Amino acid sequence: MHNRPVLVTTVLAAAMAPAVVVPDAGNYQYWLKFIQPDSREQAYKEIDWRNKFWPAVQEAKQLGRPILLWTMNGHPLGCT
């Protein structure tokens, strides 16, 4: 099997890629909008999260819903 089609596709994609855009005062608004999360990326905020385990277990049992138990050890940014 040959890798030529992948190589040709990669070369064409690189040739067709737009030039590197450097953020500056002229395109500040574009970049500001670009980095802001959209509504789909913030949908987790609409979930009614529980922060106490046993009441969540009781509620889930009553409603017939599963539980996502998220635990971690240490600082969330690795700053320990």
C-alpha cells in the first residue's frame, strides 16, 4: 500500500491554508469573538449539578436516573 494520496492531500491542504494571522488592534474584535465559547460549549452550566453525594443518590434513585460521580485528587490545574 502506498502513502502517496495522503502525502499529496497533505501538501495540497498546506498550500491552500490561509496565511498565519497575527492578532493586533485591527482584528481584535474577531479574535475576541473567536475565543469566546458558544452556547453549545457552555451547555454544562444548564445542568443542575449536585455537590453532596448521598442526597444525589437518593434523588437519582427516585427519578430513575444515573449518577456521574466526578472525583479528583489534587489541584485541578496541577498546581500542587
